[in-house]
Amino acid sequence: MPELPEVETVRRGLEPAMEGARFVKVEARRPDLRWPLPKDFAARIEGSTVIGLGRRGKYLLADLSSGDVLMMHLGMSGSFRVARNAKAKTPGTFHHERSVAPGHDHVVFHMSSGASVTFNDPRRFGFMKLVPRSDLDRDPLMRALGPEPLGNAFDAALLAKACAGKKTSLKAALSDQKVVAGLGNIYVCEALHRARLSPRRRASTIANKSGRANERAERVVEAIKAVLNDAIKQGGSSLRDHRQTTGELGYFQHHFRVYDREGGRCPTPGCGGAIKRIVQSGRSTFFCPVCQK
């Protein structure tokens, strides 16, 4: 599933086509994705203008002039394709080709910008939802999200407070969207390697007995921000199905230190360890057992 850098890359790719543009026509080619589309979905959107296109965690949020917010999630295999003058491009970054099969084109937005924006999702794990702007913060999906890792409010003190007393592993805690929004398996592995912290370490060890941040919390927050910013600059990671709106693949996978590098030499200067793969909560974890403690 795309993580924060991939979703942010998609947002930036959609922005020129959607932000400030009006929905001239909306095609809902099936009544459901992961969940049923909202009642009168097309009618509620048509004629409204996208005031702003934002992101919260792994969700895309289109703020509409109607007073609603269009919440969109890519799921496992969803992607957007932007077409102008019969030339289509796909925003995002996915290693395996994103589907362009017309049978998987479930929603099409025809924008006053002259672009058509098509949502294609073979597995239909993605979704679209309309939420009144005044209710957005109370929406169950939004309410369950922790702080934005690239936001000013996210710091060592906030993370330590969230992890204090937790008996789960640090990997599991950082993957919990209630602790920090937008992180997933890839970037948690990469951040923990940069922070030189073991994914098996108990989450509570980044806080002292009073719940205040220690030096480990400072390291992991710095690493999270650094790896996410680096990944966004590279257009995300071309894993599974992710592809940019331009149709180009992201390149951050070429900069992975540990993810999917089992048996490879640890890139930490002077370490000499080998990357190991273990399974945590049913997901592969990659780390260096020598320099990550």
C-alpha cells in the first residue's frame, strides 16, 4: 500500500489538473469501490470547484466549494491517470505497471482545466467519500490518525508520550497510524536504520520513566523526517503498483538502506554487518543486527 511519500507525490501530480478547477462532469462507472460510493456521488460533486488539494496521512483531501471534502484513498492498487489532449499520465510511483485497463477505470472526473482525471483500481481496495468540511475532524478515519510526521507539531516529546508504557515493538508502534500518520513498512524500516535503533526494541524505551523523550526519541524523529523528505524528492518508491501521475517511476527504492536488501552489506560506515529479514506482525522487517540496537 502506498505510504506518505507516494501519496504526496500523487497529490502534487493531481494539483495542476484539479486545484482551482471545476468538476464539469463526473462519471461513477460502478456504485462501489471498497465501500459503496456516497449517495448521489456524481450529482453532489458536479459544478463544484476544488478550492484546495491536501493530504492527511495516506488520504487525499479535495476541499470543495460546495462545503464538502472529497476524501480519496488509493488502497492497494489504485492510481489516478491525468489526460490532456489524449495524452495520459499517471501521478505517483509504482514498481510494477499500474493498470490502464478500461475495465478498472471506476471514476472519471472531467475538469474545467481541460484535464480528465481517472481513478483506476483493479482490486477495489481504494475508496472515495464525501464529508462535510465542518465534520472532517470528527470523521472516524480522520479522528483515528496521529500527528503528521512532517508537521511542526511532530517532535520527540510528542512521539515519546505516545510510546510511553507501550509493550509493543518500536516497529509496531511507528506503523500504528494512531501514533504517527502515513508511515508504513518501508519507511519505518528505513527510519529505524538511520536512527540505529532495532525494530525489536520495546517502544517504551524511547521515553524515560516520566514519559519524557530521551536521545533515542530525538534520533528516530530526525530519521523519520529525513527519510520522508528524501523519498518525496525522489518521487516515492517504485514498489508493487505505485507510479507517479506523470507515468514515471519513483527512484527512492534505489536509495533503500535496508528494505528488501536481505543479505546485503549494511551501508553504515564502519559497520560491516549484513542486512537481516525477520517477520513482525505478518510483515517483513529489514534491519542490521550489528548497528541497530
